[in-house]
Amino acid sequence: MAKPIQGLPGNSGHIHISLCDLEGRNLFALDKPDPNPKWPDIAGLSRIGQHFLAGLLEALPDIMPLLAPTINSYKRLIENYWAPVHLSWGLEDRIASIRLIAPPVCSPKATRFEVRVPGADMHPHYTLSALLAAGWRGVQKELPLTIPPMSARNKADPQLELLPKSLHDALRRFSAEGS
């Protein structure tokens, strides 16, 4: 159950995603940090990693019913209880929807994304399938990373897009034409 006790943090089902080639080389990592990254948070993230992240961010609000499938799921996704409520990302940011784990905080081979939205009540196969499809779509379409990391934003910024706050809102968005 995602939120068994009112007033206490809930139970998460965070998913870590990395992508390796046939030789085992992490495709999200750069061999050497980018000397001129758009944001310092992505200095160790490859172009494939940036496109994958852009795909995740584009899809996240639309696939919420797969990440948070019950009414109870949304009781966990409230501010100030360690659960993400905004469409956001950041290097080692444990409040963001997607936490980037990359150099300099880890070795290049350990570079990965931690998707922090799913709760303990998600179905892991559906959730992972949706996340991989979303990220790979970003790679195939070479989607640009347009959302700045949380380190470059004010966490109280009213322009931060909120994730759906209820299963009803999530299902409406999930089933909307063009989603």
C-alpha cells in the first residue's frame, strides 16, 4: 500500500533505469565531463541520456495511472512527505520526480535515473515498460531536454508543472485524445 498511515510518509516503489550496450558500457554516461553543459547537473550525462530523460519528462504526467494506479497512491504524493509532486529532475535531488545519479556523484558505469514517483502499489512490469518506452521514444525522436534541473529553479516556482493529484485527474489525462 502506498500510504497506509495518514500523517506519515508513504511507501515508494522507486525504479532505477540504466542503459548499456552489448559490451556492458553505460550509454547514459560520458567518458569525460562535458566542459560546457547547458546545466552543471548534466555534465556527466551523454546525449542519449539527455534524450532519454527528455522522453521520461514528456511522458510522466500522461502515464501516471501506471505509476500510481490506486486512489491511495495519490495520498502518498503530497508535498513535504518525501514524495515528488512536480514534473522535475535533478542531480542527486531526492525531492525531484526523476533523480539523476551521474558523475561526479558516482562512477560513469553507475549512471542511471531513479524515477521516484511510483508507489509500492504499482505493477512493476507495467511501470517499467511504460518508463522504458517513454525514454526510448525520447532517444528515437532526439527530444531536447527543455526542463531545467531543480538546482536551477526555485522549488516554490509557480511555473513548476504539477503531476496529477488524483487517480481521476491521472486517468483523464491518460485517456485524453492525443496522449
